[in-house]
Amino acid sequence: MPFKKPSQRKLTALSILIIAVILLYTARVYTLQVNSKEVDKNDGAASVLTTVLKAPRGEILDCYGRQIAINRDGYNIVFNKAYVKENLNDIILTLVDLMIQNGATWVDELPMELNAPYSFKDGEDTKKLLKELELAHYATSENCFKEMVERYELEDYTKDEQRKIMGIRYSMEISDFSVSYPFTFAEDIPTQLMRKVSESLFKLDGVTIEVVPFREYVDTSLAVNLIGSVGPIFKEDWEDYKAKGYSYNDKVGKSGIEKWGEEYLRGIDGEITYRLDAEGNIISKEVTKEPIAGKTIMLTLDKNMQRTAQDSIASTVQNLRSKGGTAEAGAAVVMKIDTGEILCAANYPTYDSATLGQQYDSLVSSPYKPLTNRAFQGVYPIGSTIKPIVAVAALENGLYHNGETIYCSKTYKYFKDYQPNCMHFHGAMSLNSALSKSCNYFFFDLGRRVGGVRLTDYFKSFGLGVKTGVEVDDASGILLKPKTEGFGGETLQIAIGQMNAFTPLQLANYTATLANGGTHYKATLIDSVVSYDISEVYLKNQPQVENTVSIKEGNLNAVKAGMLSVTVDGTGRAALGDYPIKVGGKTGTSQVNGKADHSVFIAFAPFDNPEIAISVVLEHGSSGFSAGSIVRDILDSYFFAGEDLTGEDLPFVVLD
């Protein structure tokens, strides 16, 4: 057969084929080399998994750096999406059985009962469930159950097993479970359970045990209304927190300083990288991004003074009740007069944050309202403690001159239609003696001279009836606008501390304003924001002046001298007459319809160079001097005990 020369077209095609084979071979060799380097780089790992390393929350300390809210390490059981396999339902069931055997709880946000007949939970919002399952609004719990059996492929399990598994699967779904968002199956599990789960990890694909910082309060009954709490992100808030970079299972500040300081206390999460072999076993782990702890908040609170005040109010109330008294509750606030810094804000009754969950229903239903922050939100008529402001208003407006006497004949008869009585027949009274003996007649007359409208303006300038600016929610109080220019019975009542009502915080702030000569400061609980190790200051709170009250030195000295007389030989003598440091003060007894009067006491000290202002209110404590022992205990803790104050705490009591 004669030889035929190949055509040029065939030669070209063959050349292209050979070149393609060579290129493919070269590419394969290169890939193998690169993979070999990656294997070497990963120490023989078949895969790499990066997960979040939670950053510690910043701590909360008192003004001396003593711990109030800190962190401790705990254990969470977490699902990592990248390593979850087809046997997810079996893994969930295995974990649930382990939890049940150890008496532990797990996350289950499905709003259906855990036991047959698996009805909707009372009070739970089922709208989200129906929306997730794309069911009509009239769908029953039975419809939902059936839909989830199909959705999560649960046909081969018992009804009881189906309900347990679907609760976890649904919780995963609504928490955006993904490679980016691991799912926390259980939080803060006991060490013994952690070990049992760890021993079973070889058969629990995608499950890890994470060491996580948990919030801990050193004294779980100290200043709980102020410090607040942390908790899970509510479903309705999730989208907002997600946009800020939070994970669904993160804890955030829910109340108090924890809520106010969230932007400071929140840390920046790090990353931990795991290298796994072909069977999914961890070869090594490495922190590839260090977490950055949150900033620490230093409060103005003195932890020991806070404890002293809380215990003193508790013991005083209990003592009065044991003697047949009607005292129910109380509050005390201490403030630095030249800065507005709050040294303590005590409440009684209060609660223990460690058992809040178990006692919540009884606390909510208690008539004594232990969950209320009385120091900032309790609103009370303050009785005769208003009288120093009335005196300032009269003196500053030239309507009374120091040294003038007013004759107390007990019944004030200036007006024909309203003639109130003083508690006693005092006779001729100067300002000093009127404050010392708390003569209502004297202040009826000063109030009439000044007028209700002008008095109200003075009250407001001293911070009464307006919010203080403190970081934790406070009430504005009740400051009535007089119906007329302020003449008549209305004015007389205003002048002795009735009709209006204010908070203990406002009362302390007013006392501080008077004691320092008229500078009204914004109230604050924050000293500074510092780094986690307290080595760097990010924010140092500076005193903020809200307004100033013009008080001539002579007028101020006259009013303060009367307040000194209160504690030396007046209505406050029983509590402070023998006190080694001079104290200015004023007692008050405010009337309450149908119940015993409130007991009120304000004080500042030392008299000659004031540093602190104190207010105490005892609900239904009957007479003003009832609160005097609390004032004395607080003074002791400031002047004589310092930061080394120790003592046995009183037993925690909730009135019921």
C-alpha cells in the first residue's frame, strides 16, 4: 500500500492534543506540590476549622478598685456547622440523653411543651414559629409538629425523641446557625458533665466544648438595682445586635450599669484555629487572633459604705417592726458635695441576683416591691427637710431677715379658709430655733411671704422634681405647678414639704447643693472607664454643673447654723447629739393618707468643711429621728472605717 503523507490539518490537531496533555500533566504536578506544601504547613492536617474565642467582658469595680462584677471560666457545649454531618439528629439525641442523666438543661426555644400532647406553651409567642414553618396563622400545634417531623427528617424516631430533636433543630434555625454562627447547645455546664461530654466527642461530629467567660457578682445582694444584670439577646432585638457584630448566643447588659456600659464592657472576640486529621480528630489548636477584653468601669460607689447602708436600713426596719412599728422599707443615698459622685445608694427590701430566677414571681407579687430601686425611683413627700430651701428663698428675696422672730401660737390664722396647726406651741422663734425644733408655724409664714410659684422655682433650682442625669434610670418626682401666685393653703403645705414628692437621690443632691454653697451638680455613678488591667484610662468623668443657686454667704451661714442646731440640740439630737464630728442636718416627717408617716433625714458633714451629703427615707417609719441611726452608721463608715470596714452581713430578708 503506497505511503500517504498526513494532511496538515491532522498534524495540527495532533500537536494541539500533545500540548494539552503536557499542560494538564504540568498542572497536576504543580497542584500536588502546592498541596504537599499545605499539608506540611498544616502539620499533616486534612482540614482546618476556625471558631470564635470569646472575649472577657469588662469588669465593674468600686471607687477603690474592689471587685463588684467579674468574670470566671465556664464550659459551653457548641455545634460547629462546618463539621456537622448527616447524623445530626442522632448526635442531638445522644447529647440530650447525657443532659437528662446529669440533670442539666439545654437550649430549646420551641414554644411547644416538651411532653405529650405537645401543645403550645402558655404565654409564648407562636407567630415566629408559624412564620418559620410557613404555616397559616390558624395552624395548630399538631400541624406544627407534623411539619417539623417532615422538615427535620424525624420519621424514624419516637414521638418523645422527635420533640426533643425538633426543639434543638428549631433553635438552631432561628439563631442563624452557620459556619459563621456556631450554635450553643448548653451553657455553663458542670465540670463533671463537661468531662462526660468530652469523653464522647469522638462520636459527636461537630460538637466541641468551649471555655467561655461568665459574669459573676462578688456579692450577689450588693447594689443589685444599680449594677444590673446581663442576659441573652431577645428575639425582637436580634437584628439590631446582629448588625453590631454580636452572635445570637452573646450576653448583653439588660439593666443598670451593665446596660449603660455595654459599649465599654463588650470585648472583641478572637479566633482559635483547630487542625484536624482525615477522621476529624483534633491534631492541634492555636489562638490565631487574640481576644481583646472589654474595658473596666470604675464606679463612684464605695462598696463597704454600700453594704453598711443596706444592712443598717434592714436592721432599722426590722427593729421598728419588732417593737410594733409599721416601717416597711427604706432607701439611703450618699453623695460627694463638690462633684455629684454617688458613694452609695441603698435599698431595702432588696433581692439576691443569684436566686432571682427562682424567686422572681414572689418578688414581683410582694407588696413591698423589692425589685424597685427606691433610692432612684421611689417618690416621697419629704416633709420638713424642705425647710432649709424655704429659708434660703425668704432670705435671698429680702422677705425675712436673720434675727427676726416669728411668734408660734400653734394655729396659723393668717387665712380664714385654711388654718393649719403646728405640732407644738413654740412662742417666739428665730430661724435657728425654727429649724432646730422644726416649727411648722414659722415656715407657714415664710412660705406665705415667698409664694408658691417662687418656692417651686427654688425647689427646681436645687434639683428637686427634675431628673438628676444619673446613668441608671431615675424618676423625675412630682413638682406641682401652683394654681395661683401661690397664696393660701396650697402654699402653706408646699412650705412644709407636702403635696410635692421627690426621690432620695434628688434629696441628697439638694443637700449637697446647699452644703457647697449653691452649685448643683449632675449626679453620677461613673468614676472612669479603664483598660481591663487598669493600666490605661479611656474616660475620666468630670463634674458637670447643672446650674447654680445664688446664696449670699451670710444667708447660707444662717441656714447651715440652724441645721447644725438640729443635730446638737434639736430633732436630730437623739442620733447625732454626741457625734464626734459636727454634722448639719434636718429631720422630716411626711404625711401619708391612711398610713403611718414617712421618716426622712438629710445631713452633711463635716459641718465646717462639708464633704458628703446624705439622705435617708424610711417608709412609714413614723418620726423623722427614726432614720437617724442609719445616718450615723453611714457617717461611721465614711469617717472612721475607711476601705478596711468589715463585719458580718445580716441575713438576707425579703418581707412578705
